[in-house]
Amino acid sequence: MMDVVRRAAEHAGRDPDSLDYAYNVGVRIGGRPADDPERRVTGEPDEIVERLLELLDLGFTVLNFWFGGRRDEQQERLASEVVRPLRQLG
């Protein structure tokens, strides 16, 4: 997927390394498994960290989160239980 985007950038005269690559990802910490795991990440914090690392390894440089469940609770949990460990690994 990223190869296609990078080639398109080059074809348009852009330096692919100067671009941000964003991915919109639905996130829900806890709860039932995702109906569509390609578009939504659910599970325990360590499972979510693992999946987000996979997206970053694909070359995405920006992750935009869409929250499932109570937004305020999910934001707090994402910040403390997912983003903090993710940054420590990265």
C-alpha cells in the first residue's frame, strides 16, 4: 500500500520522505472484538500497542484515532495505557 502512495508522490514531483502518511484508526480499549479488524483496533492495551506498532512499521507517520465507547474514558485510557508505552517502545 505504501509503495503505491510513495510512487504516486514521486510521479507528482514530491519527495516521498518529506510527506506525512496518516491513517484513521478506530480504537476501543476493552470490549468485544472488532467487527472489522482492518479498520478498528480493539482489545486490551498491550494488544492495541502491538497493532499500532504494526501500522507504524508499515510506514504510517500519523495515526488519527476515532474512539469507540465513552470518548472521555477512552481518551484517558489511550493516553495512559497505550500511547505512553508506545512512545517508550519507539
